[in-house]
Amino acid sequence: MLRLGLSEVQAEALRGLVRDEHRRLEAARQALAECRRELDRALSRPLPDSATVLELTIEERVLEARERELASDLEGALVGLLRPEQARRLQGLAPAAFGDMLVRLSA
């Protein structure tokens, strides 16, 4: 929490939020990964069924949008718990650093 300068109270509030939201985000990621595996299987057939490929492609797009929405909602909720200067630092974090912070908070 060094990068954001969180107080212990803020850190605990963020941990609770991240634990709850992380489960939803992880479920969305798993659903997307499974959809991509199914799409890969469908495309690897000698004669792919176009209806199946179309259905899985649409599902993939919907799941990608859902994953982005959940991540954005989580970031918005986190920002809501921070002081303005902390929120600016959070929004300035590189995606990898943001992800690393989320992993540490969800542990």
C-alpha cells in the first residue's frame, strides 16, 4: 500500500472490497477462458460449424465486455474509498502495478 499511502483503516476497507469483487472478476475471467477454449475447439475441426463459431464469438465479446465492466466498477469503488491525491495515484498506476496491488489486497 506504499504507492498509495493508505492508512490501516483504508487498507482494511480496500481488502474487504477487493476480496468480494475479486471473486466476481475471477468468475468472469474463467468463463471467458472456457469460452475461448470452446471457440478454439470449434475452429480446429476440419469443417467448423459456422453457427457454433458465431455463437461462441458473440459470447466471447460479451464476456470480454463484462470483464472490462467489472474491472472498471472495481476501480471506481476503490477510488471512492480514497482521498483525491490517492485516487490520482491509483489511476496513474500501470495496469500491471494495479493488478499486483489487487492480488496483494485480495490475499
